[in-house]
Amino acid sequence: MRSPLWFVVAGLIALAGFAGAAFYLMPRLAAVDARLMRAVVPGSTVLVLDKPGTYTIYHEERSVVDGRYYASDSVEGLRVGLTAEANGAAVRLTEPSTSSSYSIGSRKGTSMFAFTIDQPGRYRLTAGLANGRAEPKVVLAVAQGMMSALFSLIFGTLAIAFGGLGVAGIVVVGALWQRSKGARSRPQSIEPGGPRG
């Protein structure tokens, strides 16, 4: 491992780690974004919730829906309701246990409400502004396990990137150790013209 080429190999391994992290991240990031069901309000829309459990409603301050860009910094006065399509029963909306936010591409969202359902099915989300105003348009996004999916994705990406750096570091340390070992084992030459006994 004394050849300088090992340092080139280490650099290539580090680059491969970053490339692998990027290839791991991009398709999975799109899959995480696809988990979000979006609705442009004021208005109502039907959500198909296929799993029981707790969901979070996010206000997307920056969003794109059907090719149209939306920006809304404030949702003051917005009233949100959720009912089961099967029996019209209202679903209780609460504050999320923890505040959370995300940024994916051009989209940026912040948690607003949380709710829990016992049965999967079709649920109608309705939202309106004070005095029946139709503007400004606001984008709400609904998802289950959004933050845990993002954290898993981030940690997986970092593990791949730092794994590549770790292997590259081992190669560099090994090359340096071999070079120093070779330097110590090299016999010292005696210069001519030295003292004679």
C-alpha cells in the first residue's frame, strides 16, 4: 500500500459514497413526497385513508398542485373539519404532539392539526376562511408517519455517505502506515570518506 495510487483509490471510494447516497436519496425522497395527500382550500376534498392510526395535517406555505404554484405565509382564520363519508361522523382535530416541518424541493410545510382514525375509508376534509372568503388559496397536506419516514431517509443517506468516507479514511491511514513502516526499515547508507579505524 505504499503506492500513491492508494490515495487516488481512497478519493474514488469517498466520491462513490456520496454518489451512492444521492442515488439512495432521490427516488425515496419522491416516494416520501408522494405520501402527502394535498387539498387546495377554501373548499372540500375526499381523502382515502387506507390505514388506521394518527395522521397530521400540514399547511404548505410553498406548494405546487396540478402544475400551479401556491404561496401562503398565513392561515389566520382558517377553519378545518373532517368527517367520515360512511356515516358523517366528525373526526376530532387536535394540536400535534410535537411541532414539525419539512422542505422537499419547492414545497415547504408546517404541522397544523393531528387526528386519529380507527377505521380506514373515505373522509371529507373541509376548510373555509372567515366571512366565506375564497381567497387566499391555501394548500393543506395530509400524511401518516411523514416525519419518521423523513428521518429514516436522512439517516440512511448519511450512513451511506459517511460509510464511504470511513472506508476511504481506512485506506488513507493504511497507506500512510505502510509508507512510514517502509521508511523506518530502510537501511541507512554510510557516506564515503568517513573516519577509518
